[in-house]
Amino acid sequence: MTLHPVDIAVLLGYLAAMAAMGLWFSRRNVSTEEYFVGGRSFKGWVIGLSMVGTSISSVTFLAYPADAFKTAWLRFLPNLAMPIAVLIAAWVFLPFFRRGRITSAYEYLEGRFGPSIRVYASLAFIVGQLVRVSLILYLVSLVVHEMTGLSSTQCILVSGLFVAAYTVVGGFKAVIWTDVIQTCVLLLGGIICVTVIVYQLPGGLAQIFSVGVAEHKFAFAELTNGQLSPVSWGFSLSEKTATMMLLLGMTAWLTEYSSNQNVVQRYCASTTAREARKAMLVCVGVSIPTWAFFMFLGTSLFVFYQVFPADAAAEILSGVRKAEQILPYFVIQELPPGITGLLIAAALAAAMSSLDSSINAISTVGIVDLYRRHLVRGRDDRHYLRVAWLIAGGAALVMIGGAIILARSETKTLQDTGTILASLLGGGLLGMYLLGFLTRRGDARAVGAGIVATMLFTAWTVLSSYGMLPEALLFPFDLYYTGLIGNLVMFAVGFGLGSLLPARPRELANLTVWDQDGKALD
């Protein structure tokens, strides 16, 4: 497809604005303090909207509508656990990251358990983020491919190199302010799509609800043998149930707000602990309606193509084409010039708001937790700033390579794949932090054993999922629950050995909930 000149103008205008912001903030990056946390000068509402942009990503813009179009709303369910997780994080986890001028989430682990545990957590984060950004970049390449006719590889290269450029030079302030703008553009794009659908349907908005309810598209249901089957509310490790999906969400969000550098870096960049809490509440208040809205967009697309059948939509429902292609197809076929360009910009915004945050976070962890802490000590700050640019650039190259690999893979839906990958690469980090925050037990020996046990458990699930083990050794649970069980393994082994091994003298002041001094955090 050849883009209309108006679409090209809109798209180039958006890209030029993002590039200009990166260049503007690059002039202020004279220290690692500015490059990593923006001088710790941000208000809560700004940080909150940037957290929304980081959380929603291309998974929201493409994979949520794709999942709702092809299946139902089951994978929205874990998001409903977010408010509880954030309240726990805001009043239990946050104080551990606001005392002192820390920059990385993993500095806490060294104080609580030792330097080796900090190194492990840092590496687990970096590996997990590289997988995540590769997935997000692949998703946005689908849109660019469908709407421009460029090959998937060309789309990945263009999109990846652009976001890498303004992130590497612009630093954390560029990340924050571009995320705020990109969140607004993303929401505007979704609103336009739903508005067009409602306008064209004979029955308008009411028809979406009536057809959706009749076809069970709003249900918490799983697609089995081509039919939507409502899930139960029981406890089970062998199948997806509503209760287990909520527990999965609780695990994911507690992990996000306890050990994810993307989030903790924003705690540290807020002016005060109060502003950091405000940011967390803003993020919850905007994110959940946004996710629900984009799931509703997927249901609306299903109803639209029931009324106005199209071969491409039928092929997506039958599995011939990937589900993530449904929104790009709709944009190409149904939206007028200018609006198409805006929707491409919205898709790029969805990707960029996550990619820039992760690239900057990888660079931060690489310098603060690994390079400056263990590899090259005692150099001036300018040296570490230059190496931070190199690490960010290297992360971008890995991201681009990973996206190209994903473009050639076969998956059900990319949201499904992303959930499984997040479980496998979680590394038991939540279990580790909960052991640190909530107990006085455990040291590097106990946690190291927990890490080994978690890695063995994860390896077992991976080998079992690929049928590489005898039938008697296959795992008896759904792969979705790997992260949940892995964190339990980490906590249980760490707590158990921490109780049995002879205790080593160590200072725990302000490192557990039992040893906080109650002083102000800022």
C-alpha cells in the first residue's frame, strides 16, 4: 500500500516532534544523575502518565484488540489485580526505594542479601527486558508493514533505529516527556477507531453490546476447538480459571512494582515519596480503563466484521493470519487519509513509550549495578555517561535482532506469547524481594539456593513444554503459572534455608518492615 501524502505528512510531523524532544533534552544530559533519573525533579502526574505509557505499549494497541477479536476478555482479567498490588507497593515497597538516593531497584538487594544477589537480579532484569522490547518492536512492525508495504525487516529497522536514537541521546527526561505525549496519541488513536465503527454500524454502540453478549465476546472465556468456553472460578494449576488469572495478575503487578527497574526508576525520579505515590495512583486510574477500552475495540472489530464480512477478518478468526493484523487491516480499509497517518503514529507511540523506557532502564542497570559497581570503578562521571550511551545503543541492536526473529516465528497471539515469556523470565524476583521486605531470614547463601531451585524449576517447565522429557516428568500445570509457582519456590527455599543455616551478623536497619526507623523518606 502507498500512503497518502496527508498521512505521510502527519507521520513525519509526529516523528519530527519526538526527535526534536530527544535533541532538546540531550543538551541537559551532563551527568549520569540527569541521564538516569532526570535530576529527581518530576511531579507525580507526569511520572504517572509516563508509567501508563510504559505499561500499555504495543501489547495494548495491537494485542489486546487482537485477543478480544479472536477470543474474549479472559486475558484482561489479570489487570483487575493491579489496584491491590499498587496499594501494597505504595505503602510497603516504596519506602525501601525512597530512603537514600538510590538509582536502581537492585541496590536494595545488595544491602539485604549481598552483591552476588544484586548481580543476579540485574542480569535477570536485562534479559527479560530485551525479550520484552523485541516483542513490542515486532508488534509495531506489523502496523508499519501493513500500511506502507515495506518488508517486516525494513519496518523493524526503521522503527527500532528511530526510537533508539532519541532515547540514547535524550536520556530519562526525553523518555518521560515523550511517554506523556505518546500516551495521549495512543488514546486518541483508539478513540478514533471506536468512533468510526460505532458510526458505520447500523445499530451503533448498542449493536456492539448486543452482538458481543450474544457471541460471548465479553465473557472470561477460553477458545477451545474453535468455540469459546467460559472458565471456572476454581483453583487449578492445570487449566486457566478466573481465580488463577487474578492470582497471576497479582503476581505480575507485585513483581512490576517491587523489582522492575522501569517502575523503581520512576519512584526515584519523583520529587518526594508523596509524589511517587500519586504517580502510582494516576497510573492505575488511567491504565485499567485504557486496557478495557482497547479490549472493547477488539470486540467492536468482531461485531463490525460480522456486519460487514471481509476475507481477511475470516482468515484471522480461522488462524490463517495472525490476530494482530486485524487493527492494521481495519485502519487501511476504513479510515480516511490523515487519520490513517495518525493511527500509524499512535501505533508507533505505543511502542516507543515502552521501548524508550526499557532501553534507558537497561542502560541504568548496566552502569549502576554492573559496570560501575564491579567492572570499572573510580572513573569520573563523564566516563560512565559515555558508557551508558554505548549500553543503550547495544540494547537497541539486540532489540532489533530479537524482533526480526519473532517476525519469522509462529504463535497463537502475541499477548499469549508475552505472558508466557514473562513467566519464564521472571527469575523468582518477587519471591526474593518479599523475602527481603517481609522477613529477617535469609542471606546470600539461602537466596542463592533459591535462585538455583527456581532456575531448575523453570528449565523443567521449558523442556516439558517442548516435549523433551518422558511423559512421567511432564509438568502437571498450565505454563501460564510458571512465574507464580517460581516465586513460591524462591520464597520457600530462601526462607527455609535462611531458618536452618547459621545466621551471619548483618545490619538490617531499614531493610525489612520490622526494622524501619519511621523517619521521613525524603
